[in-house]
Amino acid sequence: MEKPASSKVVLGGTPVDLMESGPALDLILRRAAQQGPRPLAVASVNLDHLNHFGAGGRWAGTLHADPGSVVDWVHLVDGAPLVSQSQRLTGRRWPRLAGSDLASPLLNRAEELGLTVGFLGGSEENQRLLAEKIAAERPRLLVAGMWSPARSELASAADSERLAGEIAGSGAQILFVGLGKPRQELWIDRYAAQTGAGVLLAFGAAVDFLAGRVQRAPEWVSRRGLEWGYRLALEPKRLAGRYLLDGPSAYLKLRTGSYTVPPDLSEEPARLAPVPCTPGRFTGPDGTAEAAVVVVTYNNAADIDALLEGLRAETADLAVRVLLADNSSRDGTLERVRDRHPDVIAFASGGNVGYAAGINAALRRAGDAETIVILNPDLTVGRGCLKAMLHRLRTSNAGAVVPRILDAQGTTSPTLHREPGVSRALGDAFLGRRLPGRPGWLASTDFHPESYAHAHTVDWASGAALMVTRPLADSVAWDESFFLYSEETDFFRRLRMSGGTVWYEPAAVVTHEGGGSGASARLNALMAVNRIRYIRKYHSPAYARAFHGAAALSELLRCWKPERRGVLRTVLEEGSWGALPGPSKDAAASDSFPPGAVIIPAHNEAAVIARTLAPLAPLAAARQLEIIVACNGCTDETARIARGFDGVTVLELEQPSKAAALNAGDAAASHWPRLYVDADVQISPDAVRAVLEALISGQVLAARPAARFELQDTHPLVRSYYLTRLRLPSARNGLWGGGVYGLSREGRQRFGEFPDLTSDDLFVDRLFDPGEKAVLDVEPVLVRPPRTPKDQIAVLHRVYRGNAQQNGRPGSPHRRHGTAGRTLSEVARSIRGPISAAHALVYVAFALAGRRGSGSHEGWERDSSTRQSSAARTPR
């Protein structure tokens, strides 16, 4: 691309090329005359543009996110607020280059140079007036044609392609496109190359101005930045919403989201080498796949063949691996797949464990793959769907991509959604699908047809079909506490919190027959309840109560419908939630669980103890796993909540001591091996099984599962600290820092009682040689680190005090020499570029701050930041 001599800034989240009018005109005319393979598109950036394409807008990032685009975009500054902000950023004043100001000079120069001009947009009457005016004032100007398409034509891909073909046949070199924002920019971005024009100008009402139907503001009004007021007075009905409702928020974006473009310090993401395709055949468990497709089935024997045959056609484009987790289907789904599709990696999940648990089970078998694709079993995949999604994922640097979903009649389904909230819940309660064009803050689903015609970022979408990068798929596990419904809402939110963006790609198409999970009043009740559970997970109790009320109102207004019968009562009676559909284990799978005990020391952990016990509670209730909660010095509801789980043994100690709790748990336990689990971490039954089996085998004496740190809602500095820590070999390979470790009977005999030390996991780790302990590559335990720097430093005070206690113990191999030197060496080796170097500096700063205060406090500094938003509830 030929770059203009300009200064580049970002205004309100939109890139802007700051230029003088002369160079801008020269660039446009030069590109029009050249008519190269890549057309030049020119946009005028004003507050209305920021509303649509700026940070947080529906079309944010759409026009400049795809390096493989066939259009070169130039964004010119338009509007007094943007001119002023540009001056603040660059220290010099730049001219306002509105489309209406550039149009006349461009036509004059085009007439001189013999360039052909076309006009797309505006009413037929205005175009007639414009033609008369051009004939009178610019008789030598070559006009290729004028087109005034209906909105329905612009929304249709077939009609738009036909229109672009007509324009190409006319020979237009400069095309004025006045369709209104954001339609004109979106149409240009998609169809510019097909028009054959060298330059396309997204100049809004330029046709109306040129035709003389809209008066320009007096010069003294424009000079004072008041043209918006002049135009509002002329067209109050059309412009009131733009200027009075959308304008203030766009201006806030301008003032808070603007900056000069810094040097690109981003580290290049690793790209997999091209992978050979195996047309007609799925890739096996070994080797590399470009897409590992995960399908979770439950009684889908009638649907699964159509999905797999569609995926098989995709193997002509990509190396595809297919994994199928069957949730105890009773219609022979699993047997059918194994018989007819032997190249599918199909397995039983061990019960009707839910959609999220089925996905997680398949991900553990996904092997080496660039992306993970999750598909409902009752889908059919359009040809080229996976290729289009992968192209969008790569070119837009997206975290996830969702396709267009058609219903059985071929109509696009409204599957794009906004983040749930109280105002949207109230809007949905009163209006449902009525008034689909209402403001986004009053609607949780995007019903606007234009949103489904163009690629753009979204908050979240239907979980029926999505593609996600492998690193994000590995770091953002699906929350299995959502048995069905809201699991995708939660997944997309945590993906966004991890820095990933979610893109909608209309060129990728699947058809969803629907009904895969069935429909009933009980399932509708589960859907309503899980929405409330989702809000409780991320919001304050007061906000969650308001959302609960909005959900109840919605059900009250619909309680007369047969499919909503009883839903209102369920929503209001929280005690009935435990009777809603939930996961179940097959008897054969349950009977094979290895023996062992889990000991959980807990001191005032009412906010988190239920979250830790919930995944393991069915095993305790079935008496297949011994679980002991040792409450030490608790003054809250920890003991009462733990007793609410059937089969869990609760000990109550007066002394607030973790060592005393561990020793009391050991004394009460009767099974081996034993896992010692912190009360604020989450460990799955599969991870417990893996640790117990490793210890029973006798190959190691001590083990723990890998740990995954949930960093999505932590402070950026805390996140930076853990990004470095996760690279350190000592942190990855030791028993400490994961919130859980297990010991065999022989391993436990290495010491008597747990000593009164701060870091019991470090104490245990140092008792074993590397060959006697292991960190298992199984489903990781979920650890929630502190959210704020203050809480992180408090925890580090405790950690370093514990290290000092360890180093000072008689016989300790580290008594004379601490581990600071080794850790610093590992930190230095973790640096791979400027970003990782910045993370390493943050790590060192936290370490120094933690060491500085480690000796000044003798109490137990705890992280309160991860315990504030969790609501503890006794299971029923």
C-alpha cells in the first residue's frame, strides 16, 4: 500500500490519518488514476463514526483488523472535537477534512484530469438534481452512473454483488458512497474490489450537499465547532438521536480512548507450519491438526451422521481431527459413530455430565491442534465453513470466531448477544423480541439484520458453534457448574477477560436443526436459574438481587405459557434449585474410583468452601472418596456450609492453625493415599483420580496436578507477575504453589506431624528428590490468585516468611543458602522479548516488596480480594 505523508493517531479506538487537504486530494486522485488491484477507501471520522467503529462500538475493529483485506483504508479527521483532540496529542493543528468539504474540490480536479465518477446512495430525486447541477456547473465531468439501491438490496449479498458488477461495468474510477454510517463503510469493506473503482469515498450525505438539498453551515458556525447544532436545527427528527443520545458517549470515548500510535512491541505469535490435508479422512490422535473438532452428544443418533459427513468434506481444506464425547446416550449414538466413522475419536464421558464437562473431557484428548472447534451434534456444516472461520481467526488476531447460524428454513438465527445485565434483563422482560431496534442497553440479543451481514466483534454468541485458539482453549476451561445453559456466556466472558476478542464471521455458515438438548418447563427453569447463577458469579450481591428480580418479572409476565409453567416458582424458591437437571455418573464409572482421602484445612472460608466441595461432593455422598474439612478457629459459616454436603466429615478446632488442622485431618482419615487441598482452590474428580492412581502405582511418593491460574479479573500488574511465574521451572515442577499436593502412605512416613510452619507445601516439597515426586499433566486445579497488588504483596509477605522459616530449620538443605539466586536466574532465562522482559521486571518488583515486609507481621495474611464476590450457599 502507498502510505500518505501523515501522522497516525487513535481517536476513541479508531485509527486516524492526520493529513493536510492537499496531500489528501493528491492521494485520492493518484489512486483513482492508477486503479491498482487494491482500491483505496476513504472514511470521514467524526463522533458518529466513533459511536459505530470506536472502542466498544458494534463494529469496533472491523475496518482495520484484517491484514489480508483487499481494501486500503484511510481515515480522515472530521469534526471539531476530533480536530482538538488531535492537536492535544500531536502538538499541532490539523485541518478538518469532512467529506462535504472535499467533494467539490475532488470533482473539479476529476474534471480536469478526465477521471470517471460514480455516485452510490441518495434518493433518486436528489440524484436527478445532482445530475442537473453537474451538467450546468461541470459540463466536462465524466459521470459513469448513479445508483440508488434499497436497503434490502444492500443487505443481500447477491444483490450487492450484482450492484458492484454494474458499477464495475460502468468504468467508474471514483465512487462516492453515501449510504449513511455504518452501512457505507461496511458495504465498501466487503464489495469495494468488485466495483472496479480505484477509490471509494464514504462521504455520507455528500450527494445531498452537492445537489443543494442540504445547506452547509455558515463559515463562522463551522469555525466555532457548532455545525452539529446547525444541522440538528435543520433536521431534528433525523439527527436528535445521533447528536443528543449517542454524541456524549462518543465524546467520552474520544477523550478517554485516544493516543498516538506507539511502536509495535508485540511479540509475534507462533504460527504452525502448513499441515497436509487428508481429504475424506479425519486426522488421528497423533500428529498436528489445524482444527480439533469437539462434539458432545446425548441421544443424537439421528443427527450425528449429517454433521460428520459435512466435517468430512472440510478435510479437503484443512487437517481436521474429530473428538466425540458421549454423555451416556441411550439411542446407540456412541456405537453408531464407532461403527460408521472409525476415524472419529469417540469415547464415553462416564455419565450425563453436562455440556461443559463433556467439552473439557474432549479437550484433554485433543492432541496437537492449532484451534479447537466446538459444534452441537444437530448441526450441519456449510462447505468452507471451517476455512472461513480459520481465516478470520488468523487475520483478525481473534481469540474466537462464531459463524452465521441458519435455522431449518434457511433463515439467519439471532445468535449474537450482549453481556447480561439488569437493564437488558428488564428490556427483555417487558419487550421480548418486540422492538428489535431498541437500544443495546435494553436488549440482550442483537436482532439488527445488519449485524448478521458483516464481520465484527461481539460480546458472546451461541455456544452451538465456535472456533477458539488453542492457547485460549487451554487456559479458559469451561465451567462445569453450569450443567446446561449459560456455560457459553461464562466461557466467552472469561475469554474476553483473558484478552481474546470474539468475532462473528458471516461467510462461515452452519445450519442448526435445534432441539439437541430438548425443550421443557424444567429446562426453561434451568436456563432462567443459570442466568441468575452467572450474574452472582461476577457481580455484587446487591446487583445479583436486582437481576434476580428482573428474571422473576420476566417469568411473571410469561407464566401463562405452557412451556413456562412452574418456572416462576422455581426462580423464586431457591431451595428448589437443587432438584433441577444436573450431572449424573454412570454406575460403572463411579464404581471404579480409586480409594483415598481429601483433607481440606479451612479458616473462615464460608465464601469459597462450597465452590471447592461441589465437584467432589457426589463422590463423598457415594462413600467413594473420604473428604474431611478441618475448620480451625472459624467464626463464620464454614462448618455449617460444609456439613450441608452429604458424606463430608467436618472437624471443628478452636485453634486457628493450618498445621493443627492438617494433623487433625490426618488423625481422622482412614484411607490412603491422601490429598491436602486448600479451601479456596477447585479440583475436579478426574484430577483427584489421577493423583490417587499415580500414588497407588508406587512410581512416586508425592504428586499434584498441574495448576491453572485464573488471571482474567486480576490487576494488570498481578497478571504480569504470574505470567512470569508460570515460566519458571521451579514453580512448574515443585509441589508448592498449586494449592494441593498428595502423599502416599510411604511418602507421609517421611515426617511425623505437620510442623507449625507457614508454607506446608514447601516443607513437603523439600522432603522428596525429583524422582520421588511429580506434577501430573492432567486436568489442572484452578487457583484464583489475588486480584489487587496490595493483596498480592500481603500473600508474598506470608510466602517469604514461610521460606525464611524453612531455611532456618535444622537440617534444611537450604538453611545457609536461600533460593533467591536460583529464582533470579530462572526469571532472566524466561525473557524472550520486550513484553516478557516487562513482565519479569514486575515479578522482581513484587518479589522485593514481598521480602521487605515478610518479617514485620506474625499473623496469617490472607487474600480477601478473591473471596468478596462469591456467595456461599448450602447445597440442598
